[in-house]
Amino acid sequence: MTRPRVLVIGSGIAGLSFALKAAEWASVLVVTKKSRADSNTNWARGGIAAGLGPDDDPALHLADTLRAGDGLCHRDRVEAVVREGPARVQELMEWGVRFHRENGELSLGREGGHSRRRIVRAGDRTGREIERALLSAVARHRHIRLIQHLLVVDLLVEASPEGRRCVGAVALDHRRGVQVELRAPTTLLAAGGAGQVYLHTTNPTVATGDGIAMAYRAGARVANMEFVQFHPTALYPTEDPAFLISEALRGEGALLRLQDGSLLMEGRDPMGSLASRDVVARAIHQEMGRRRQSHVLLDVSPIPRATMEARFPGAVEGCRARGIELFATGIPVVPAAHYMCGGVVTDEMGRSSVEGLLASGEVAFTGVHGANRLASNSLLEAVVFSHRAAEAARSAAEPPGGGPSRVPHQVLDSPHGPPEGPLGPNASEALTERRRLVRTLMWNDVGIVRTDRGLTRAVDRLTALRAEEEDRWTREGWSLAGVELRNLLEVARLIAASALLRKESRGLHFNVDHPERDDERFLADTTLEGR
């Protein structure tokens, strides 16, 4: 019998773990717009949270997640993640992930918002180790094909009795300048996040919100786009992307201090420097503004030097490479955009509102993170929901009373240049400048602290810029830079518009014009219908 076909967009933990599951019964094509290891997963430093410690259990992990989520977590989804998470972590190890061990047992770290040590890690390069192992497992699998440098531009959507149905995608081979059509009855969207929508971010340059933007254009529902997590400790001065200093350092005793040496979080939160990310990022932002200082300090002196060298080699080497004497002066840090808590709305099995389209990982809104993601829950959510999405895909591929449902699987090339940039001698410079304009606008008006006036200004400006870009898009050829700018504008407008709708402050969304939480009017998700 012909094996059903499955298309996976993205090569991070969500896409690769799904591919390995789906390849048990289907022929899987994984496409990624850059090289196969370019993903937010590869940049994840902290680890993956799971209740594996002797003093831990799913109920405690649930309570910590709900507390961080500030009233908006979907309890049933969180329960599924904390219950199924340990088995998924074990599966990662079976696929070859080498987590750090001490005395034969998994070495568990602690991060902000967690009441227990439950962060499974590989030093402070956990994402890189997970990516290495999954890519190796995928390469060995005869039913998985992975194509690099293939940028998905839009989803292919057809009418169905239930509404819209995704039947694949159209992509750009941006090195050859040709259009590629990919058809499959099931598509998993695992294209990652959108940190590059902000001027300062820990996300790699590939994180331009492509998945959320193309799903929204295809008619999929999105939710809670206003909840953007800013990581409190990016190395100062920031690069692009910013060098991330793992939250696990604070779990081992590192303390946030102001430049005069006083404790930054003293009296602000009972958990001190281990408070949740929304609280810490706002505190740093407030003090930097009040004192007119460029950064704060992460004091690592409470951590033995040998522990630092063994558990946090990335931080140690990164600081030394930049001339920072971290043991003597501390680490200069600032907040930077880090993670999207909102995204493409899915059900409990990873299905979107468009038939045939599943979503997992940072691109998806499952309801797990609520208004603020608990540290290291993202990789866990990704493997749990990719597992569930694979089960849903298999059920859809084997309808009652017949063999596998099929959409003919085709890969068709057609000229659609130019390959790099729109026409004109200064095209790349123009696109770069427009991209920087969007990122600066978002940082200033839709950042850690917001106002009604700034959000209104951002929505108006982004709406106009998006219209200009759509007009250019219809007149000029596709390019990698052009596709990414189009998607950044789409996602930026969704974030700003969602933030303007929420007239309260909750979790990661803080509006000085509405500083209090309002459960009577806003204890609900902000949902936008696709266009």
C-alpha cells in the first residue's frame, strides 16, 4: 500500500520529533529555509522541564506553570504536558540526546518560577544537543527526506465541505530562484517563533514569524499574540542575535544586582532573582530607565568556579570571548525578546482551525503558557504536542472503511525570480532598512512596557507598512529578504493589535494606562480570525 505523505515545515525539536513519529507510517518531507540546524531549538540554553526529581511530581509542575501563566493557562493542556512530559524526555534520550548526569543520575537544574529542580539539561547548550541528536536520527531514517534552503512562502488552501483545507505549500528555493510546489494531505507547521520582530532578541535571524504569518493568511485562527516573553538576561551590549545567559545560573545562586551593587529584586518578589521572567524583565527595564543606566549585573560569585566551568561552559566561554571578567565584575545583562506565547490556535491534538494543518512548537498556541511561559516549558510542550499531532495525523490518514486518504504528492519547479531581492541596485539595502524600521518601532512602542498611545501609533504605522509591502509583493519577484519582511510585518501588526485590545496588565503584557489585572473583562484569550 502506498504510504501517506506528510509535509513538515521547520527543523527544530517540534518538526523533527513529529517527523520521527510520522515516519513510522508515512513518507515524510521536512523543509527548512536555511541550513537544517538553524532553529530556535538550537539556541535554547536552559533545558527542558520535567518532573523527574525525587521531590517532584506533575502536580507541583502544574502549580508552578499555572502560577506563571497569570490566569490564562488552559489547565487541561498543562495537565497533559506535565503528565506526558517525562515519557517524552525519555524518548529524546532513546533518540540519542545526551543529557548531563551526575553520579549516574540526570543532573536537574532550577530556573525562574520553578519550586523544584526539574530542568533536564546538557550544560547550557541543551538545545544544540537536542538538535544534534534529532538530526542524526532523522538522517538515518529511510522514510524521511530533509531539504534545506527551501523557504515556504504560503500554504496551499482549497475549499472543503468543512471550510478550508490545507493541501501543502508553495516554497521558494532562494538559492536557485525557483518556485517549488509541495502537495501533501497533512502538513505540520513547526516554523518557530518571531523574535526578529524586535530590535533586540535572543532569537536567530531565521525567527521571522513565517509560520504564524502564513497560517493567518491561510485563514487559521491565532491567539494571545500580545504575550511576548522578554528574557531578563541577554548579554550587554546586545548583538544580533543577543547572546543569551541561561536562567539556570540564577537557579544555582547567581544574583541580579544594580551597578551600585544593591540587590535588584530585593523586596520585589518572594523568589528574588528567581522570580518569573515577566517580573524580572520589567524590574530591570524600570531600574535602567529610572537610573539612566545601560544594563544591570548578574553576580555569579555565589557559584563555585568549578561549577560554572562544568555546568555553564557556554556562558563562561561567551563572556571570555567578549573580554568580560565574569568572576570579577559580574555579567552585564539586559532584557531581550525571547519567546512567543501566542500563535496558531490548536486543539488538544495539535490541529489548527484549517483542516489538514497541524501546528506544534513556538508557532502554536496550545494554551499551555498562558500570559507568561514558565522557563524551559517550551521544549517540553513541543515534544508532547508533536507526539499528539503525529497521532492525529495517523488517524486522519486512515479513515474508517478505507485505505489512506491522499492528496497527490508533487514537487514542481517553475521559474519565479529574481532569486535575491527585488529589482533595482539598492534593493537589499531598502529591504534591510525597512526591516530595521519595523524592529525599532516594535521595540519602542510594543515592548516590555506599553501605552495606549504607543500601541495605537504602532498599529496605524504597521497597517500602512503592510499595505505598502503587499503592493510591492504583487509587483516584484520573491526573495528571501522580501518574504521575511512580509511575514515580520504581518506578525508585528498582530502583536500590536492584540496588545491594543487588552486593556489591562497581565503576565507579559504591561500597559501603564491600565496597570491592574482585570479578570472581569479580560480573563480570556485574545483571538483573531485569519484573513
